Amino acid sequence: MFDDDDATDIHPLFYGAPKTTEFKKLRKRIVQNVREAVEQYGMVEPGARWLVCLSGGKDSYTLLAILYELKWHGLLPVDLLACNLDQGQPGFPATVLPEFLQRMGVPHRIEYQDTYSIVVDKVPQGRTYCALCSRLRRGNLYRIAREEGCSAVVLGHHRDDILETFFMNLFHGGRLATMPPKLVNEEGDLFLYRPLAHVAEADCEKFARAMQYPIIPCDLCGSQDGLQRQQVKQILDGWEKNSPGRRQVMFRALTNIRPSHMLDPKIFDFLGLQRDLSEKTPNDIPDLR
């Protein structure tokens, strides 16, 4: 189904896709990963309209292309609206994304909001911009989703983002938490989806580069040294290098939680745990020697 590269049978986002077996396997793997996440976490509602957030990075291009691939083949019955929030970053190539989306025939909205100046003004020198930048961006995206009649805001966070967030919370936040694939915003009127939740960052990188999408780097936070996320990424890179496949094992652990084997009485009733006081014969008691 996904191997036919006839230009009359694919979305323009896939025009010029490499013909190699390696790329076809990569494309199929990402499609399967996204389908799995969409189905597993119940992301599709009848008549839904999604605001697909496009930053211009490798992850958001991959997200957009795969969602359109699924929609093109009738596997994602939702309306898609791509959206880029231009945050007023100096040197941001403002024409790249609108020209690309226009050329690809993708319905879109480009929104300009100078959150850059706010972030630079409010964040003390030497501190990272990520937290405030993210909050301001998210607030604007929720507003745009409401204005456009969308039921969900869709982000390009992948498996590695989820793992890194888990370890940041573990190391620095004193809690076990990460980015969920699906949640409801605080106001309760919008879903937030992460369809790339099962996709490896390396696959996003290979895919976007192979398709030669016009990638725009984030120079706002990417230029700052010593970010906690970068430190965590380096730790995970080291583990992966020494034990290939370690990231996937750790990610699988996030989907296989045993509350009774943790320490949080809010998620397991330790106080209510009872012994079995029925009479047992010696033959009923296991020999642990």
C-alpha cells in the first residue's frame, strides 16, 4: 500500500521520495509507529479537525508528512490544518514555511506573535528560555485551535523527547512523569496529541533529510549551553552506545507500569493491602529453600 511512488497516487509531500529499499522500510516503520499510537491512545474522533503544529524542524515535517500519508490512504479520517507560530525570533526565515506549504497544497495558517521579546525580557541572564517560551507558544496555539474550530492541537514530540522528559523529571523534579501521548488542556476544551510518541528521533532525522524538507533550526534555545535536556540526552546516548536498543527497552517500561511495585500510596492502596489469613496446610506453603 505504501510502496507505490506513482506521483498520481501519493500526496505532494512525498514527491521525490527516495526509491531505495532502506527508505521504504523507514517510511513503513514510521507509518506503523504512528498508526499504533493513534489507535492505542484513541486519538480519532468523528468529524475531528486537528491543528498540526509545524516549527520547521525535522520532527514536525515528519509528523505532517506521515499524517497526510495516513489521511491520503483513508486511514486517518480527520481534517488537518498546518500551523506555524512565528515567534519573532531574529533571523527566522519567515517565508520558508508558507512557501513550502503552499507548494505542497497543504491548508495552513501562519501566525505572528512576538513572544521572543517577552522571553528575552523576562528570563534572567544565564537561565534557559525553554519553559517560558513553551508556555507562551502553547497558549497561542490553543487560541488558534479555538479560532479555527479544531478539537486537538497536534505536536511533533517523539519517543526520545518522552524519554528525556521522564529522566528530567526523575533527576530534577523528584517525580515519575513525562509527556503523555494524549491529554486534555487545563480549560478542558481541547485535546493535545503526540502521534510520534512511538517514533525514534533518529528515524525522524533520516526521514526529513531524505525528503530534503527545508529544515529551520531553533536558535533561541538551541544556542544555549548546559541545558538539562542536553545533559540527559548525552546520558541516554551513552547508554544506547554501550547497549544498543536500550532506549526502546526504557520506553517500553513507561508502558508497563506496576503500581503495586512502586512507592506512591496515591496510586496503590498499601493501607488496604491484606494478608490471606485462611488456614493453610504445610503443602500449601511454597518451599523457598
